[in-house]
Amino acid sequence: MNNLIMTDADILESLLNRRSLKGISRVVLPEADDERVLSAASQLANRYAICPVLLGQPEKLLQQAAALNLDLSGCELVDPRTDSRIAALAKLYCAARPRLSVNAATRMLRKPLYFGSMLVRSGDADTLLAGAVYPSARVIEAGRLCIGLASGVDTPSSFFLMFLPEAENPGHRVLLFADCAVNVDPTPEQLADIAVSSAISYGKIVGTNPHIAMLSFSTLGSAKHPRVERVREAVAQVRTTHPTLIIDGELQADTALSHTVAKTKLSDVGKVAGRANVLIFPNLDAANIGYKLTQHLASARAIGPILQGFDRPISDLSRGATTNDIVTTARVLLTQI
């Protein structure tokens, strides 16, 4: 298909269809009694090579599905309170916590969010998707406690995929914005973690090299301020710990995205200015405002927020997520396996 006439849906499908299938993927949905989640599970099972693992009381879920005229034949229905795996999962959880009793862990794992997270930790599922009902803090807590953070990462974060099919530069038709939902006022160390996690996320989903711009109101020393210095310190840390990543900053947004602007501001444009596809915002104010302005003024499609930085892919949905949002986010998560 000609890139000039691709819609956001076309671009998204082309990315999601890159996923190499390794059998049936398993997505845990701990909020299965929510109608949106139940409907999404039916779609995932019937349209894609995905087995939704629905946590709840099977008889009630089947009754609810029948009332909604949904087919759950391709789903696995699991009651965490009675599942035979709970003892083994509790022992696995306690392995790194010798002071915690198996009985206490078992009580915790009877809660769907924690049981589902341990299914991912144990390898019985590929990913977990929650947040339509649970608050973000609970989803992140379950992820940290049960799955843990990726090696070398101390800061969980989030990103949005932004689809701009009418972007003049084809390289800007899929951008990653971070961190738009988790860290309010990140330190240099946290910004560095966000940048590294975002680079990994972009590479896995899009399949091309990330060019990371660390954004600020200054471009490479054009202004001096403690907030600018924070961004510059983060860039230095990433260059030290991950010297192969393509990163630059601090950069203003126009410098990061426009080659014309970059040439007017910089004597040496480098590999990022004008070509950035991963935008790391200095704080949650800027990131949240930035993605929403792009969404509403540029008619961009925003997918997320999606969590990152964990040892296995999991994510947090918006409370207002639609059935289509849940389906799409689940498929995006599976590109990261």
C-alpha cells in the first residue's frame, strides 16, 4: 500500500501484523466482569490467535456473556479462589520473600489482579491488561510485586503511541511519547530509565531504530535553568549506560521534529534533531498536555497509556477505555513478547 494514502488504522495494522506468531498468545484480563472487557475478550479470541484468560466466577461470566450474546468459546475462564495453581504461585511469590508465609501470599493471590500478575510471572500467560476498573496505582503495584522490573530499570513508566498518517515526514507517522501517565516530576535518573524503556518499546513495536529526543524549553544550552540541567544529566546517563542508543538533548520540540528548524539552530544537527521518533518529556505536565494537544489538534490517534519497564509486558488501561481500546492495547502488548 502506498504510504502516502495509509490511514492510522492501516499503519497500526501493519505494525501489529509484524508479530511473529509462536502458537496461541495468552492475555490475562482480571476485570472480566466488566462488559467492555468481556466483549474485547470475545473479539480477541475469535479474530486473532489470542486466548484471553478471564479471571472471575466462570458461571457468572458465562451468564453475562450469554446476556450480551458473546462467544467465549476461545477463552479460558479461571476462578483465582479455587484454581489448583495458587499454591505453586504462592510459593513462587514467597521465594524472594523468606519472611512472608505461604498462607499470607495465598490470601493475596486470591485477588484477580495479583493472581493474574503471577500467571505472567510464572510463564502461564504472556501479558496482563487491567485498569478499566482498577486504579493505575494498583496495577503498577501488582506489576512491581509479582512481575518485577526489567533488568537495569528502577522506574516503571508509560507511553502513548501516536499515529499521524498525514505527517509530512514519513518517519513521524508513528511517534512514541513518554512518560504521559506515571511519573509526575522525574529525576535525571528516572528520565534516563524512561528513555531507555521507551527505546526498547519503540524498537519492539515499530521495528525500526529509535531516535530519542529529550525535550525541554532549551536546545543544547540555549537557556540555563535547573530543569534544563536535569534533562542534560539524563542524556549523559543514558550515553554512559547505553552507548549504542541514538539520543540527544536537551532539544526543543520543533528542533527534534523539523530538520529545517534544526539546521537553523544547530551547527551540527546530529542523528536526532529533525528525525526524532521517541519524545521524552521533562515531566508529566508537559507529556500529558503534549499528547492531548497532538491528539485533538492534529487528529492523531493515541494508543495508551501502556506501561513499560517491567520484566514482562503488562499494561494499565484508561478507566474510560472502550472495547476497541482494550483489543488494540492487548495486541500492542503482544508485539513486545
